[in-house]
Amino acid sequence: ELEDEPAEEPREPRIRETPEDIKLDAIVNTLAFHPKQDIFAAGDIDGDIYVYSYSCTEGESKELWSSGHHLKSCREVAFSHDGQKLFSVSKDKSVHLMDVEGGKLVTRIAKAHSVPINALLLVDENVLATGDDGGTLKVWDMRKGTSFMDLKHHDDYISGIAIDQAKRMLLTSSGDGTMGVFNIKRRRFELLSEFQSGDLTSVAIMKRGKKVVCGSSEGTMYIFNWNGFGATSDRFAVKAESVDCIVPITDSILCAASMDGVIRAINLLPNRVLGCIGQHVGEPIEQIARSRDSRFLASCAHDQMIKFWDISSLRDMTVISLPYYQYCSMTSCTCM
């Protein structure tokens, strides 16, 4: 009599260093990580929004829901600080507020701007700042669905918005080559910086609020002193086609994504390219985002891929002012 073959042991799922790549049906413009759970949201050029859970266990990352409420390209998504709501803006000029758990549309401001909206920043649970392709900044009270600031001081699109910890000063980067400064408490425009060469593509506050850094389409990073917003205090030419999206990781280290498809880790003051975090080979990167625990950076590019990179080593890195050196952790890297 033949003995039964012993049943094969179920194979343990493989644990990876980062979540697996996710391929979507269209180019993804924007990514945001949930503030409390292993979830992220992505918005694509068709106007669709996807919410995924992510995991380092192979096969565990899953789509939770998707929504097609925007009529045109979704340009930016952002979670509320409690993680219960998801805000989005679109080329269709609308602002949407969705319930994260069920993916239901809660609030729609249909004609929030008269031209396509490009930038979004959540100030607090009820206050939202939006910037459009024409250079107009609006600040909204979402409880009323109305804006209490509506100011146009840029001559071209607003690419990014940042706010200080006191939630008093709002900073904008613009395609007109200037940084805008707005006092949100007094609801007024303060000043524009001098013109820099190329579009300013992004803006971030670093060094415990003492420095502001802007990326540019020319590959230069412009650094301003806090309260010295008129003129740059320093500039750093990154050997990159452009600096399109910047995300602070620590007080001194940021990640910068470029048209050349490379994500670089950069230390500010001393200004150093520390190396490559990762790349979408030959594909312009649209956006990068940092996970809530600073363990992962996610990136989306024209290859329709969302990729994850391990940035946990950056948290403990200190750069001392040594003679100029560069270090790159990727053998195939083209970032130098």
C-alpha cells in the first residue's frame, strides 16, 4: 500500500527590507503617508485616488479603496493629522475631502479656484491652503467651505506651500522664480523674495525653523534665513537636472527628487550630496513622501510605479564639516 506523501510545509512569506513596488494604470502625481497606520494614498493623472495598506511581508500590500470623483488629474493629496480624512486638489479646480475608512466623498468645493489647483497644505484640522496654476493662494475654513484669504502675488504657478511651527507664516514656492511670504494670523501678504533663476519647485523649513530651502528647475537649492526672506543666504548647485520635490528627513538632511529619476540625500550646511537613496531609471519623478516613522521614502514617477526606499539610516547621520567628499550607497547610481 502506498503511503501518503507528507504534505508540503506552507512556505513562510518572505520579509523584505521595503514594501514591494506597486504599479498603477496611469502616472501617479502625488503620494501621502497616513500619520498613524501603514497606509498611503496616491493620486494619478486620470483623477483617480488610491488608498493602499503597505507591508514588508511579500504579497501583503493591498488596495483598500479607490475613488474617481475628480474629473481631471489629481495634483496633490494630504491626510488630516488624525488620519480620518483625506484632502485632494485637482486640475478640475476642485477641492475634495474624503473619509479615509470608507473612501466616501464628504465635501466637494467644485470651483475652489478659477484655474487648475497645483498645491495643497493642511494647516490644521479645519484650515487648508491651496495654490493654483495662475499664482493665487487661498486659505480655507473647511467647516464653512469658504476661503478667508485669496491673494495673487505670483505671476506663475504655485509649486509648494510650507508653514512654520507657530502656524503664523505661510511660504510659497512659484514657477515665477520667487518665494512668497504670507502672514496667516493677520491674513495678509508680507513679501516676495528676489527672483532666482529657473522655477522654484518646492519649499521646506529646516534647521529647527531657522532656514528655508527651495528646490529649482535648474538643479540649484536656494537657502534663506528665517526672517531674511528677501534674499538667499546660501545656494547649493546639486549635480542634478533639477530639484523638483524636497522632503525633510531630519533637521539637516532632506531627500530631493529630480527629472533625471534619481533621489538624493542632501545635507544642509555643510552642503553635501550624501548619496543616492534610489532611482526610477530615466523616468522623471513626480513626488516623494516620507513615512510617519521616517523608515521609508516612497516615490512615484512617469513609469507609473510607486517604489519604497529604506531611509532609516539617515535619521542617525551627522555630517561634520570635513574637506569636500561624497559618498554614494548605490553602485549603479548616476547622482554625482
